[in-house]
Amino acid sequence: RSEGHRPTPGDIAAKTNQSVERIEQVMQIVKEPLSLDMPVGDEGSAVLADFVENQRSDNPSEDVVRHNLSEKVIQALETLTPREEKVLRLRFGIGEERDYTLEEVGVGFEVTRERIRQIEAKALTKLRQPGRSKRLKSFVE
């Protein structure tokens, strides 16, 4: 592109000491979309996706820890009554788009925000019990 236009196969061939046919062949390969499932290597035991970095993940080990923590939180919530579980999920935004206020949760359950606060406090007290909290302890230490 140094001359202000897209280089032709002839331009590239001249700069790289390759034949025009070879340049056209390479350009054709590059133009075709590649499948991430395409085998690579001599044995074909690996696929292209094995070598593509996941841009959404800064640290794969953190992703594993986050996933494990999420599973443990869900397991801990499942030890509560359905009502307590739902209140905590809504209040803390677990599995929800956002977290909700006491007032908003109260409207959904058709009770006062004070009653939701009481349910939340009782549920959190239950989760702090040794039998339930041991599942999450390794993530806070």
C-alpha cells in the first residue's frame, strides 16, 4: 500500500521474488474462510481452534475459579427454602440482569420491604451456618 493503492499480485511477486501464480494461489487461500475445526499439523490431532486465543478471558484459571464459585453459590442457595433462595437471587442479582431493592422484591412477593429484609437476614444467617458455609470457605481464604 505504499503507493496509495492495493497491491496487485504482480506488485507482490516483484517485491517478494515469488511467481505471480504463487502469489495468486496464496491470495486465494487467504480469501477463503477457515473453519476453527480444521485439522492442523501432520497428524491432524489438533484443530485450528486449539491455537486461537480466547479474547474474552484474561486469565483462564480465574475463569475456572469463578465458575467453581458460581456452582458452589448455587449449591448453597439450593439448601434454602425456595422463597429465601429467590429473595437472595433477586437482592444480589444472582442469575438476574441486575440486583433489586428491598422494595422491588417486596412488590414481586406482595409483601413489605421490611418482610423481605427479614427473609434476607434469615437466609444469610442460615448460609453462615458451618455446614453450609464450608462450601464457600475455600473461596474467601
